[in-house]
Amino acid sequence: MDNLNSKTLTINARAAAHILAVLDDRGTKLIHKTKTTTNILSGL
């Protein structure tokens, strides 16, 4: 890769790390789990 902007790369990496930390901490509250069965999956 040429012409990388280290400041932009750092900002994006920090934002991604923040989102991963939030999902690790509150993931099941933000994205509710739903039960699936093999019948549901076989229809896909």
C-alpha cells in the first residue's frame, strides 16, 4: 500500500477497538439472541 495516512489509520483502529469492547461488554443486550432449530436452518 502506498500513501497511508497514519493518523486516519490510528483513528479507525481505535474506533474498531472501542466497538469490540462495547460488544464484548454489552453484546447480548444490544443484539438479542434468538433460538434456532434445525428446521429453521434447513429452510435457508
